[in-house]
Amino acid sequence: MNLLVKKIGLVLLPALFFACEDPTELGTNLNPNTGAVSTHYIEIPVNTSQVRTDSLFTAMQLSYSNTGAVSVGNSPYIGRLEHPDFGITKATLYTNIGMPASVPTIGNNVQLDSVKVQLVWNSREVYGGDLIQEQRFGVYRLAEPISPTRRETVRDTVEVLTYYYIAPDSEPLAEQLGQLSLSLRDVTSKLDSAVFYNDVNNRILSGQIDQAFGEQLLMAIKNNTNGLLDNQDAFDNYVKGLAIVPEDINTFVTTYDITNANSGVFLYYTQGTEQRSIRLPFFPEMNTKRQYTTGPSYFGLETERSGTALASADAVGHLQEFDPLDNRVYFQGLTGLLPKVEFKEFKDFILNQEEGDLISINRASLEFDSLYAGAVRQPIPGTAVLYFVDNSNRRFASTLQAGAAERAPSTTMGVYRIGTKDVNYFSSDIVYNLEQYMRTGEERNLQAVLYPGESLLSTPNQFVIRPDQVKLKIWYTKLARPNL
């Protein structure tokens, strides 16, 4: 038998292993401090540190309908954030350009009128501070097209391409082709309006780019230069691709729907007396010979945290720990700043029990308290998940659910009021893991990392609190061995 079980006598009798809505009801028919059974409540300090993860998957995840229409499971962030606690975060879009779905016959008397880059921005996902400041973006040509990270052939004839890119990745840039600008000055009050959102014309970021580039591209399509219309690889190698880079004056980020029919590179030209256009989408078309699991578009992140308490964050590797200079607790999914909690004093609490004590944990919660909602467009996360981790800070397989990682069975957000302010908190039910430690002595049950909810893995939602606002609360029942 495990030494902890011998020493403590962990009780798991069904009549005693329970949780209730109101902890004060525990043992209402018993004297709480005398006799065979006593009930207790205790808050135990925890140890906090930060874990940095850089494995945020930022390539575009695709799915196709039977008609060939493309839908995407995530949308790229583009923009720049500056925050006194979190420093500067810049999100840049890197993307290949797809072949045109169809090309009309282009005669000799053709003239390019203009070439534009367009993207559709998401008014419901604007994060940042100053929304009045005009946002500017440089449009650059890539030095080389984005390469697939895996190619495989299925059913002997179908080539499947995967682009696996993560937040720190980037692409070398060639010449600048132009600039885009976005102003929300006149629409800040409409950003959450369904009427505003549903009219895509309200949300088009558009700008003309280098005329010479457009003319070169139009002539190459007309003449099928280097066989660029023969297949997507040839097109990629000729065109290279684009980057949309936020400038240093920018003050917010938002996502962009780059699969929308209004997004892409548009060539407007005159053929004789007729005006025509060709759209080059950011996502390549799927056909019977080629499919994509993820698209050749992703966003890369750059951070600058000098002068903040997180100055050492960028120097640590994936899933490594560091301590902020001010010892506070930081959370931001977009940049992979995750709080780690260790229950070292709970271990001491258990080991310091008297020989033969019998303990049943009725309820145990880990709380991240006093999460003030903050400014408009700088929200705290709406959901979170507490995962238990090994000494390398990696999540380990669940003993209860195949294919899942060990996690608190629930992490819920609650709200209480102090004066005129609403105060938010996360509370995770951790009874199971504390009891696993008491049963087995495995210390992996005494350390956990708070992650964003699955739908918020790449969002800028954030909070920062003091270590004493992270609380381990335990309600337990103690039995005297001689009375069993």
C-alpha cells in the first residue's frame, strides 16, 4: 500500500465522499469539532510561475463541401497590440495566392486598369485600445512561396498537402507592393451590430498595389508564362505570395475572412471596350488531383516585452517556465503566456497529518480570483481549462477518457460584486486529482497549467493578477480511526 494511504488513511466511503452546493451544510447533524467526525475548511497557499508555449497552430484549417466550396475553421489575426503589462504583439499574415478559377481569353489589346488587394475584416473580433487611430498595413511580396510541410499521395492519384505553421514562424519578404489603411472612426459604435456585420461591404479592407506588378501578372496569365496556369505549384513559384504587415502606429488586431469571395488579389482590365476582372483567391481550388488539409496561409507573431515584467519571456523555449519580474500571474492565449500552479503546501498539509488520521475531501477548488473585465475590446477569456502536467509541463493522458488529456472535470466562470464593480473568477474542481495524489503519491497530480478554452486558444483575451489571488480551497472531513 502507498505510504500516503498508510499514513493518512484516505477515506473513500460513499457516505462520506460527496460535494454539496453550500459547504456550510457539511456535517450539519454532527458536532463539527468533536466526536468521531469533524468537518473543516482550509485555504492553502499555492506556488505560481509562468509557462510559455509557442505551439499555437496558426495555419488555416480547411474543409470543403461537395461542391468544392471552402470553409475555414480559424481565421488569421492581423494587427498590432500594445499593453503596459504584456508589451507589444504584432500579427502578420503570410499567404500564397491561388490560381484563378477561370481565365477568359485575353487578347492583344488588353490594358490593366488597376490591381487591388482586398480582405474582409471581422468587426466582432476587434481587440485593442485606441480604435480611432487609423490602421496601416504594408503589402509585401514574399521572397519565396510558402512551402507545404507534408505531401502525400492517397488512393494512388490524389495529392494531399498540409501546411503546419505555428505562431513564431515567418517568411522572408521581397519588395513592398503597396499599403492598406483601415479607419473605424465612424463605425466604432456599430462593430457588434448584426446589420453592420451582415453587410460585407462595410468590412472590406481594400487598396491598390504596384501597377507594374499587376501588369506583369496579367501578361503572365495571358501568355501562361513558365506554365504558371498548368498547376498550382508553377503558379506559386512565379507569383511567390504576399504578406500583410501591420505598421508601428497600429493599435488593435482583428481576424480576417480570407476565404470570402471579396478577399483576394483582383486584376481589373479593359479588353477592347469591355471592362473585366480576374480574382486570384488566397486559397487554391481543390480538384480531383489535389486536396489540402490546411491552406497555405498563416499568421506569424512578433513580441517585444522589454520594459515589462515579462521581459524574460521571449528567452525561454516551448513549455519552459519563467518567473515574471513582478511575480504576478499572467494569462494571454494569443502569445502563449499560461499560468502554472503547484500544490506544494497541500503536499505538506497531507504529510503533516497525525498518524492514523482518516481524511475525505468533500470539495476542492482552485480559483483564479479578481479577474476584472478591463477596458472595452480588451476582455478576459470567456472560458478556460485546467490541465494537469508532468515535470516537462506536458499534458498527460487521462485515466478516465481515452484520447483526452488529464484535466479538471470542470472550470467555470463566476461573478460577484464589490461596490459597483463586477469581479470575475475561474473555479476548477480538482477533488479527483488531489485524491489521486493521496492514493498514489504521484506528484504529477500536484501541478497544473491553465489554458484557454478550446475555442479561444488563439485569442488575445488576457488577465493579470497577484499570486495571492490564486487560491486552493478545500472542504474535508476527518475521522478518528478508533471509531471506525
